[in-house]
Amino acid sequence: MFACLPGFDDHRLLTVGEGTIKQLFLTITLSAAMSVTAQAQQPDPGVMVMAHGGSAEWTEGVLSAVEPLRDDYNIEVAFGMANASSLQESAATLEARGADEIAVVRLFVSGDSWYERTRQILGLVGGAPMRPAEPHHDEADHGMGHSMALWRIDTGASYALSTEGLANAPEMTEVLTDRARTLSEDPGNEDVLILAHGPAENEENARWLAALEKHADVIRATLPFNEILVETLREDWPETRKIAEQRIREFVKSANTAGRNVIVIPFRVYGFGPYADVLEGLDYVADGQGLVPHPGVTEWIERQIELLLEGPFLRP
């Protein structure tokens, strides 16, 4: 209600009051609409999944683990051993879609693998040179995952990196259990060998074995196998590899002599690696499958994404 002032017509004042109210209502409505529009236009954060890479089959295996997540996340895969070229390509693609925050899920057996190198390439710490004007000759094969290009990428995004490796992922217990159960016919008369790549340093190798033992303990409590052994081949280091091969072959040979079957399960992202050569001439059962394909790997990737999206994100 408006008071009538001397010299003013009541009807005219009421009309002005209504117009003021209408204008205020329109202003509030427009502001609310603009707020909703701004929220709708807020870009989704990006997700970059890093994976080693390899053959076409290796690549397809990893992509199959990522594919179920594409409807829910703005996601790209960067193949390579922390290769600046593929990281640059994936980051540029995500940023072109509007992402200014990128969650980096590192799909490696060990959380230590390429961690510092990745931080250097993303510019989160020093140590990587500026991007060269011309690509290095070793960058052409990055699709196979073996280029070692090292330089700081051009990016305006901020980043959060996963630190948990697959060896420490609880989801991998289900993967290994499913592999063992599928291959088993008579658990009481079977031994299981869980075999991983392994690192160079003894201390780190001990951490790998301890992580794998946790998975093996669950299988021991679930399925009544005669024995379960976890081993790392240390396959890129000839001296330690030779010793590991002797232990591995002796385990399988001993089971063969006792009349037991041996189930070999590779703890690798994909495939059977060099294990057929290592076990040549011995009797064992294997399906050649690594950790992918299996929905447990997809579940692990999504869990890492959700953890990373809680932040913080660091800007180079």
C-alpha cells in the first residue's frame, strides 16, 4: 500500500507502484535464469587415463575398460610411459571441450610408476624442459606406448593425479579370484602362481610382493587351493630376472612332479607377457588374460575419478 502525498493523484501513484514491482520481479527472474544458465554452461572437468600401451590388442583392452565411463565423464586415454606427446594431445583435447580441471588416473600396477615424471611433464614440479619447436624423432611411435618424450606440455588446466596402483586396489582381488575360479577344476589338487612384472629396486619389489600377498590371502580364504605363490619376474633386469625365473620354474616343476595342476595368473594390465617363454616345457593352465578385460578395472578407474574430483587441483 502506498500513502497519498499532496499534489499526487492516487491512481497515478498506484500505477507507478505496480510498475516498480513488475520491474523488480522481472529483474529477479532474469537474474535467476542467468544463474541457471551459467551453471548449465559450467564445463565438466576432464579425465585423463594414462596407460602403458602396446599392441593393438593391448590398446583395445584398455579402451574397453574405459568405454563404459564415457557417458558420465569427459574422458581421454593417453598411452605411453608418461610420454609428453600423448599427454599433450589428451590435455589439448580435454581443454578444447572446456575442461579447466583434469583428473589424471594412472593405470599402472605400481602407484610409483612414472609419478614424478608425470608431474614434471604437467609442469606441477620442475625437471622437464620446455616443449621443443620440432618433435623429437622418438615421438612418432607414441601410439604403441614406448616413446620416452620428456618436456613440459602447454596447458592452462589444473591437475590432480591418482597415486594408487592396481597392486593395491581392492577391486583386483575380485579380478584374480574370478580368473582362478574360471580356470580351476579341482582346487585341492591345484597350485596357483600369481606372476607380475616387478621393478628394479629390491625395496620396491618387496612392496609389490606384499600388495599381491593381500590379494592371495583373500583367495586362500575363498578357494581351497593347495598352494598360492606370488612372484615378480623382474623382467627388465637380467640378473634379478635369472634368479626369479629359477624360483618360478622350480615351483611349477615341483607341482608337476607331485601330480598337481598349476594355474598361472598374470598380474599385468593386459596379456600374458613373456611368461610362456619362462614356463616353456612345463605343465600349467592359463587363459593369457591380464587384469583387463574385467569390470573390476572399470570400477577402479571410476573410484579414482571420484576421489580426484574432490580435489585439490594444482595449476602448473
